[in-house]
Amino acid sequence: MPLFETIKYKLINKEKNIEIRQYKDVLLASTKTQMNSSMDSGFNNVFNYISGENQNNQKISMTTPVVTYEEDNQLVTGFYVPSKYSMELAPKPKSEKVFLNQLNESIYAVIKFRGKWTKENFNKYDRILIEYINDNNYLIQSSRLILRYQPPIVPGIFRRNEIAYQIKK
């Protein structure tokens, strides 16, 4: 049994390290911060939320992955809220820096890779994924999502990372 609940999906297709997945609605506890090259700011804001800084003073289980994406020249960092919660039932954040948002049910193209959280590493796999998307006549419907499954203390070679785009034919 996994240590942390992970976002569930249905695998539609797989070619090497690229997968086409169908995700149901995904609830995130998120924060917006300034961009940085490793795309990893904002973690503490949402960690405080799951540690009990919410209207119920309730601890919420840690989950994977941590989801980051760019929006309005800012970095959005979100923790997947466990599946037992809905938008209505999730504890409301106390901090104005944290908000609940939902990624609606969609199909995503995803590339899996290991390594450090560097702009160069993200861009390398991003190019491979976009080439696959274009070669297979998909249309990108979202900004790039970066999914991280291990904490920063884990050496880069052991980190499971993914880049995803919402797509359609």
C-alpha cells in the first residue's frame, strides 16, 4: 500500500515514457508565488494549510504529486487534496495566500522522467512531450503542469517527475 494517496487516473495509451491519461476532477490547495528557475516556491504556504492552518484546524494527509504551473506570470503550487474531500467539504484555508481550486476531468499527455528540478531538465522533457503531442495531432488545452512525487531532500536521480498538458484531438 502506498505511503501517500496519489492522484488516480485511467491509462489510455503508453509509448515509452509518455502516457495519455484520463483524470477525473482534481481538487488542489494552492498558492501563487513569484517564479523561480526550479519552479518550487510556495510549498510552505500549502504545507501549513494541510498541517492545520485551516478553518477546521484539521490536519490533512500528505498526498502526491505536488502540482505546479504558470499563471499570470506567477507560479501556482498545489497539493492534491485527498479524494475523500470535495470543494464543499474541504476545510477552508485561513491564510489569504492559500486557495482551493479544481482541475476539471480531462485527458492529459504526460511524460515521466527522473532528475533534478532545473529549468534545463524541465525544458528538455517539455520539448519531447510537445513534439509527441504535435506528431499525434493533439491540441494543447492548458499550461504546462509539473508533477513532483518526492521531496527536495531526495537526490535528483531518485526523484519521480512528470510534465503534463491537457489535450484534445
